[in-house]
Amino acid sequence: KQPPKAPVLYIKPINTIIGFQKPIPLPSDVSTLQVGAALGVVIGKNATNVSEKNALEYVAGYTIVNDVSVPHDSVYRPAISQKSRDGFCPVGPWVIERDAIADPNQLSIQVFINGELKQQNTTANLIRPVSQLISEITSFMTLYEGEILLVGVPENPPLAKEGDLVGIEIEG
């Protein structure tokens, strides 16, 4: 019943990834989906047992990711059936080079639904800075070149329904 001491991880397998401006499939038994605005960290070279000090050296760049989810209550248990559905991870439209972003821990994030601002937050509110997250994860598993690490989503993600147009903006 306490917050976790290590990152709570889940996997967005290849079946979840779709491109920019592609429609997100709405399961027939679901009326709304959570919009999870996330900074995507694109890994630039294989990373194993990376120190926090050197972690950003393993980053090729950053992208925008919509970590779509069926609404659910638990944030401490893996929500595989709620997060790993086909098309639940729109990515892009492009990757910004690492050095174009001065500090990935200080970026504003906005979510729009049908053109209306529904959420505003910042990566400064992440539980772990990007370099700490990379270090902690690579202490037990390798992150491979080309993989995308989602750094987390703001609390209380807005809900979208069938036909809604979702837009996510991240500073830079």
C-alpha cells in the first residue's frame, strides 16, 4: 500500500506502436481511453549498467508518445491488458536530436482534445529524472539502440472518446 521504491515498469510491445495521425483503435467494450502524454527517450546505443552521470550519453534523441490506456485504478501493478493493446502507442511525428533539448527534465507538456487544452504539466514533475530512470532500468536489463523509453505520464490523464482528435505537445 506504499508507493514503489523502484520504477513501476510495463511494456509497450511492437503491436502497440502506430504512426503519427493514425487512428487509435477503440475496443468494442470500452467507451473512453486515457491520453498519456509522454516524453519518449530514443536510445542511441545499447545501454547496460549505465551510471546516472553518463546516462544521457546513451540517448539519441526525444519524441512525443501517447501512452494510451484503458482507464484502470491500480498504478502499482502492471496494467498489461489496459496498456498493451493494438495501436495503443502513437509515436512521433519525428525524433529531436538529444543536444537540441537542453534539459529533458524541464519540458512543458500539453494535451488537447478537439483543440481544447485538457492537461498541462511538466517533466519537472516526474518521479525520477531521465538519467536516473535510465540508470535504474539498465541495472537489471539492457536498453537497445532504437528502443523508446517512456518516462511516465502526468497524473489524472484526460479521457478521449470515439471520434475525438487528440493532440500532444512537448516543449522543444
